[in-house]
Amino acid sequence: MRAPVGGRTCLLPRILIIEDDAVTRRVMAKGLGRNGHTVEVVGRLADAVTVAASFQPDLIIADWLFPEGVALEVARAIRQLYPAVPMIFISGLPIHTFEQNAQPLTPLRILEKPFSLQDLRDLIRQALG
């Protein structure tokens, strides 16, 4: 067992998914939920910090680009709330196009679209050590 944020104890980490594409969001949530994770999803950047504050995630998976902008500022705000919570960014863009901008959020974990649920699970294990 691990002792996540806020003194809660659970078997598997709580995962917050921040993704604007409904299909991708649903596939990730179902796949990780089947593995026993508690999953919360957010479809808009505007809601992400509020949901993160109430959900208290152990891991955050965030798309990089949204119709309303880039996830960088939201990720920085969440990082201030939870400095130790690992983040995984997913993107259809080549990694080098945003790696430099996200440097303050290191360790940086990036998963390029398209990806499989197994790819995501492997990166989650790596992120949580």
C-alpha cells in the first residue's frame, strides 16, 4: 500500500486525466479503472486546478494542447498545490516541440499519440517508481 496525498491510504494511485478529446478520455479512464485505479477526468483546462485540488491525485495525465490553450500554466498551478505528484503529458506533436517549455515541470514524462493502454500503464509504473 502507499500513503498518497492528504494521508489517504489506498492500494492503487488516484489518477487525474486532463484531456479534451472525449474518446481518448473515456478509453484511458476505463482502462485504468479496470486496473483498480480511482480515476477522475477533466475535459477543460479551466476546470483542471479546481478538480485537482478536490481530488488530490497521486498522478496526473494531461494532454498538451487544448482548444483554449496549452496545459503548461495549469500544470504549473497544479505543481504548486502538489509539488511531488508526477505528471505525464500526452501529445500528438513531436516531443521536441514542447520539451523545452515544460522543463520546469521535470521530471518530464511524455507519451506521444497514438499510444496503447499498455504504453500508458508502463509509463505510469515508471512515473510512480
